[in-house]
Amino acid sequence: MKLSELLQTGWRDTTLTPLGDLDIALVHMLQQLQPSSDARHLWLAALASHQWGRGHACLDLQAWPDSAAQLLGWSATALAALPSDLASGLPDMPWTTGEASPLVVDGLRLYLRRAWQAEQSIRSHLVAMQQSRVPPPDLAQQLTLLFGDDPNDRQRLASAHAAQNALTLITGGPGTGKTTTVVKLLRILQAGSAAPLRTLLAAPTGKAAARLMQAMTQARASLSPQEAACLPTSAQTLHKLLYAPHGAQPHLEADVIVVDEASMIDLELMARLLKAVPAQSRLVLLGDKDQLASVQAGAVMAQLCQAPWLQKHIMGLTHSHRFDPDQGIGAWARSCNAGDSAGLQQLWQAAPTGCWSGTSSVSQLSSPQSAVPDLLPSVALGFADWLHLLAPHQQGLACNDAQALALLQSFGRVGVLCALREGPWGVNHFNLQLQQAMGFAHTEWFIGRPVMARRNDYALGLMNGDLGLCLPTSVEGELRLRVAFTDGQGGVRWLLPSRLEAIDTVFAMTVHQSQGSEFEQVLLVLTDVATPVLTRELIYTGMTRAREKLCVWAPTPSLLMQAITATVVRSGGLA
């Protein structure tokens, strides 16, 4: 295809390639700045933009063209539109020279400059943080007191490392004791310090921050007031912590900074976090490297856990105190994570049929129809306790703060998680079905409507992932509908429904939206046709949101077995 055809017709035809408007606009801008007559240059620039939009830090040409289908996710027809010698056009691209060039070539990787700068910043800060810290006095004695005397205890080893180093990455699945390790670490550090320990707790989303704070509250309840004094009483979202209204780069004042759910942190957010860490602080990143990566570009946690230059700072916790790896949810998660299709097939065949049926911790559904008349009411029964608490308020009783908190907590015990947003197996479909099955009115705002913020709103103090409930409350002696959100301090904020714009109804939510959450019961809804989002990471993340009961609904069971062999591949240079 000629260059003029590419610019005028080829890229505008979405049936030819999946390039987006921003990708095409970038190429036009670059052509205006410095024209190139080489079609490979245009394709390379467009693909670098395209990959950034798909979550990659760069366009990786190291294994091109063999890796093209996997990295781009394009059809054979779309791939055929690419020049066969695409990679050979990299060395003489006209937009990659100079300190302010819009694109950057690093070996056989092509970056947008913002992505390259973020990656370089992360690497340089982490290299600088690979230094020791003065250990607390009597460290060995404190470790034995809190962990016992087993020198191979992974929690003990992780806490000992964090006590003696500026940087620690603690990775492990649900229930492996990441938060428990941090609680004991803080106690050790406080015991060795005459001054009160300054600790910041943070997480990528409001849900994750609230769950981290809940874990701290539970830990505090089991300790004496003196022992619990070192535990923080609040946790913040990273965006609230790092993005001040005036936009300046913040500087965090803390002795210890603990960030949970680090697998959800994207490239630019991680770069901003590391810039804000004081030179003398300890940074502890907690996460599950096997979960889904961030929604935005980058797979930072996963790549850092693969980086040879960082291995001595990575502490892996492997023993789950929540799940037995040989049965129940633990066995399903283990087979999924191992890509063991045969093992998962055996578990599937042995599981009882029905949603959260009987005494089994895992059940399965294989109905090929997503709107089964007698199935969704049984799913709705999972919300029975919440509906019972809600009933008096549906009949005109005003809701106070304590009742709102109880309703939020009760609603959060059940999760209906979908792989997709649209279509017959998507979130929007199940939201409507469950709303009807529970007897709610078909209006925009109704008592009990659960909503989730899908972007940060600093004016309202809402962060992406914050969950709220529409409830009647007394305003100047009159009953008014307001949406109750937790304030992160154990209280409630009441907001006018009309002020909420970027929100979703969440009787059901996507697996991505569920990250940072835990539910007592989870219904994981997959799809009836193959889709690129159906990967091992998505299924593992959905399964491990459940604490007690899990139901996997696979309308085409063979796709489930295939999906756990497909992993998310995100290009980047951190590893």
C-alpha cells in the first residue's frame, strides 16, 4: 500500500486495522513536524501509540514478526497490512533523536517519550533505593517474639528484610499474610524507635484502601493499646496522596510507606510514587504478581518481580492461611495459576451444579443462556441479608450513618463478577437482570441502588473504585435521597445523586473493577465465545476475590480450560 493511501484511507478503515483516532492523529502530527517518506516509520509511530493505549509500555520488536499476533492481538487480515520488514525501519526513524523527541528507541523497543521517561524514572529510583537501613536494636529478639524461631518462616524473612532495607516487595496470593507481616514489621520498627513511627498506608483504589484499613483495625483490636499505637488509623488512595490540586510533585513525610495492591499500579503512577518517597524512608510494596495488571499502561509489579537486578528485595509468601491448596477455592486457583487445564477439568467435573449450592465451597454453572428465569432469583438470594437490612428504608425509614455503614458492609459480602462489560454475558446485562430479580424499580435513582465511581473526582473527594449506596436520609427534617460513601475514617459522606457523573450501577461489576476487593461469595461469569480478555490472570483474579464460596459460570466450559493457558503479555523494559 502506498504512503498516500495509508494516510488518506488505510488507517481510517477500521476493517483494515484496529488503529484508533489518536494513533492516526499522532502520525499526522509527526508528519507535519518532520515528514518521512518511509511507510515503516508511520506504521511504527502508530503502533507505539496503539500499544500504549492497550496497556503496553512500548512497541517491542525483539521477536518481530513472530510475536506480532500475540502482542497486537490483531487478526491475520489486519497483520497482513503491516510491512513485512517493519523492524528494519527502526534505526533511522526521524522522530527519535534529541532530548525532547516524541519517540524514543531503546534497543529494539519503541516508546512514546512519556512512557520511556516513566520507566527510566522507576528504574533509577529503585536502583537508588537498593540500600540498607540501620536495623532496630534487638531485631533478632523481636523477630523471635513475633514470628517464632523458624528461620525459614517467609513472613519472618520478609519482615527482617524490610527492617534492614529501604525497599521491599512482598508478593503473595490471598491469605498468605502480607498485611500481617506489615503489622509485625511496624511493631518491630516502633520498638526500636524512641519517637512515634510515622507510617503512610496507601492503595490504588478506594476499595483497596478501605480493605487495608479494615485489616489494620482488626489487627489493632487484637493488641494492647501500647502495642497498637504504631498502627496507622487511616489509609489513602495513591491519587489522593500523590496528586495535589495544584499539580506539584508531592514529597511524602513518613518513616515507612506501605502500598497495598501494587499489581494495580500503572507505569506513570509508580514513577510518581517513587519520586515522592523521602530519601530516608522505607518503602514496602504489597501485591499479588499473578493478578491482573493495571488498567492503564504497564505491568509494573509483574515485571519487577521478574527483574534479575531486583531479586534480593523481592520476598515471596507462598503459604495461604485462607485456602487449602489441595481443595476448594485454593485448588481451583492453584490449577488456574499453573495453567493446568487437565486438573481444572477434573475439579469442574467434580463440582456440584448451582450457584453457591450446598456445603461445597466451589460450584459451577454451564447454562448456555445468560437469562435463565429461575437462576437469577437464586443469585439474588445471595443478597438476602442486605435486602432485609434495606427493607425498612424502602418503607420510609430515614437512614443514619451507622445504618448506612451496615448496609455498605452487608452489600460488600457478595460479588457478581463478569469478564465483559457489554453483551449477554456482560456487567450491564446482569445489572438489569439482578435489579429486576430483586424487585427494584426501573428508574435511574432508587433506594438501594449500588454505584461505583469509575474515575477520580477531587471536587467530591471520590476516587476510582469507591462504592456507594443510594439511601433515604433526613435533610432538614425531610426525607431525601442521598448516596452514602465511606469517608475512609469509619464514617459516612452523603452526596447528592445529581452531583455524581462518572458512576456505574454495580449489582455486578467487571473483574477489573473488583480488584482490591474481597467477598464472602463470588459468582464469576465468563463468556460463551473466545475473547482476548479471557486470560489466566483474569480468571485467577476473579476466583481469588472469594473468601468462602465461589461459583464459576462458564457457558462454554472448554473455553475456561483454554483460557487458563493464555496469559497477559505486556511489553516493557523493567524486567
